[in-house]
Amino acid sequence: MESYDALLASFTPASGPTKTILNPATGETVGEAPLHDLEYLEKAVARAVAAQPAWAALGHEGRSAVLLKAADAVERSAEELAQLLSREQGKPLNGPNARFEVGACAAWLRAAATIPLDPETVVDDGETRALLHYKPIGVVGAIGPWNWPMMITVWQIAPALRMGNAAVVKPSGNTPLSVLALIKVINGELPEGLLSVVSCGREVGARLTEHPAIGKIMFTGSTAAGKAIIKSSADTVKRLTLELGGNDAGIVLPDADPKAIAQDLFWGAFINTGQTCAALKRLYVHEDIYDAVCEELTAVAAAMPMGNGLDENNVLGPLQNKAQYDIVANLVEAAKDSGARVLLGGNPDTDQPGYFYPTTLVADIDNDNPLVTEEQFGPALPIIKYSSVDEAVEMSNALDVGLGASVWSSDLPAAREVAARIQAGSVWINKHGVVDPRIPFGGAKQSGYGLEFGVEGLKALGVPQVING
């Protein structure tokens, strides 16, 4: 286990172009990230191609044993990784934030290593015998976001490695240090060349998505970027798993207990200060309990401390970058201008350092308001009143995205009936955005395609092969 300073220094380039990474809470320098070029990418891909056959030959048992050691290594460096993540991304150490994210990295590595995947008997009737196997793809390109940079990288690379693939990782340019540190720790247990990270700009990243030696791209990010990847990967017919933008709806049925659900509603919307693809981003509440839900949710939200992530007391942090701050601020201002009622927040202190936008709840807002129809990806939640469940379902399904959704009720059978009518890849009941490494996760409509996690996630990192005879 290295100290924080030693870990950061271990991948700080001695020469060549770099990008200065600033703490979004303070504006202070966190470190220098390398800006790798096309030659660096080509060498990383070549090393991956060379290392992959021997890794595949280890078999599931051998690869799983290595991944379990990698999980142990992440845990040994957990505090150093969390400290770096908090400084670079802005999220607090405590709450469902930096330490939580590093812990999830270890958990997902272990899950990918231990979930069984046996050949499937398709037909065995005495005359015909057909078994379905999953073979390695080869080299997987993993392109991650800035909101959960470590955790989502592991979501991509852990099943890829388990299935016998090599991987080349491209982190977001906003949070490269966290991923560089994570990969360094994991690589302490892996064969040389099997897993590389390329910290680069758009041109080099585009080459990764079209590279003929890359057999699959896994991408988490915006729908616009996902569409560009689809186009650039077409000539080499790459396999794709895309987890794209969401604007998740939550429907609170009239029999729900406002006080009982308020805490879970809050974290469903404001985990990682709202910077989560599958966060609750528009809340539909029945008119009978609308005022009560607004009151209880406001009380919970007002008690959640926001500030520098290195302060152990805080559970909410800044927006990670100025561009995202401006999106949130502009959407809230438009809502205020439209006559919507601000229950909490909406009044950022522009004199303080950092990209802090206060926890904001907006009520009495029209369903066609931009704060409702556009993904805010920050700490601002619109609350929309509805009269009938049919109306709520129609509004929930009206957008062209469908990553997740939730239904809140004291009547589980009724909630499940409503959940079945919602167009989303995952629908939670009395919770929102809770993921589990055993349970498949993926989007509907323009929120992407392909599944991650569980057995289905492992299969998505393999090539199906039927052996007939």
C-alpha cells in the first residue's frame, strides 16, 4: 500500500504534455494528468492483444482468483483512493460518496469473479446435443464518465477481465487521476499489458472507438456521445454496451406515507449531489399527498450538509465542473422565471469558491418545463402534481429516455402493476437507483442498450458459441 502522495506521484508524468486537474470544491490543483497521444494508444492496444491469449487460457477459475486478489488490493489502498477521488471529483468522503465508491469497486470485482457461468444445454434429446458457450471477445475498450469514475470503470473492466478479455480504459478528461490510480492498484495483481489506461483528448479517444483490434466498446455517458460511438464503431462491427443519459421519473401513489419515504426519495434524487445517470430527476406526486411530500422532503433536504468533500461532516459536494454547474443554474432560473415555486435552494452563493449549487426543490412546475424535460444532472429536483395514475404513467413515459424509474406506495401489488407500465430498463419500488452486482442493469429507448451486471453482464463480454454434436 502506497501513501496518497506516492500513489499520485507514481503516474505523474516526468515529461510530455499534461493537464492540470483542479479540485471543484476549492479550485486548488490536485495533480497533473498525462495527455497520451495516438502512439501511446497504439502501444497500449498492442500490449493488450499480446497479453490476452495467455489470460484467456487461465480459464474462469484462474482469472477469478486474480480478480479476488485485485479486490483485496483495492481495499488495502481504499483510503488513499477515496482521498484522491474526493479531491478530483468533489464528492465527500462520507455518505454514499467517495469511500462508498471505492468499496463498490472491490465489491464488483468480487462479484464478477464469483458469479457462476456454466455452458448452457440448448438441446439434448438423445439425437441432438447443443451446448452454448461464451468465448472471450479479445480486447475491450472501456470509456467512462466523470461522475462515478472509479466505480463505473470497474463495472466495465471486471466482467471483461473475468470473461478472458484484455481492456484499454479511457477515463473522462475531468477525472483521469482517479482512474489512473485505480488501474495502477489493480495492475499490481494482473499480468503485464493486460489492462491499460489511456488519458487522452477527443482525437485519441475517437481512435479507440474505431480501432480494428478493439472488439467491443463499453461506454457510459451522454446520449449524444453514445450516438457518435455507434457511428465510429460501425465499420469494424464492434459489439457495444451503452449506458446513456437518463431523466428518471418517480411516481408517488396516493397511499404512500410521505414521512416514511422522504429519506429514500432524497437519496434517490441527490446521491452524488444529483450527478448520477440513474438518479431520480422528476418526481410525480398524487394531489392528495402532494403538500405533505413536499414538506417532508424539504425537511430532509434542508438537514443535509454540503461543502468541501474532505470535511468529514459533509454528505453533498460541488458540481464536478463549470459546464454542469451552468446547466443546473440555467434550468433552475428558467423554472423560477416560469412561476414555479422554490421550496428550498435556488440561490447559489457566487462569492464562495467551487462549483457549489445548493440543494434545490421546485414545486408547482409544469410538466413541459425544461427542468422536467431536460436532464439536469445536479442537485435540483422538480416535483409535479398529478391527479390520476394514468396521467402519471403517461408523463413518466413521455420522454425519449428510459434508464430507470421508481414507484412509491404502501401497496406492493399496486406498485408492481404501475411499475410494469413504465418504459424503463429498471423500475424500483420504494427506492431509486439502487444497483446490485447480481441484478442486470441497462436502459430502454435512447438511454442505451446492452446489459451490465450479473450473469447477463458476463455474457455481454463474451462471444456466444454453440457446439453442436
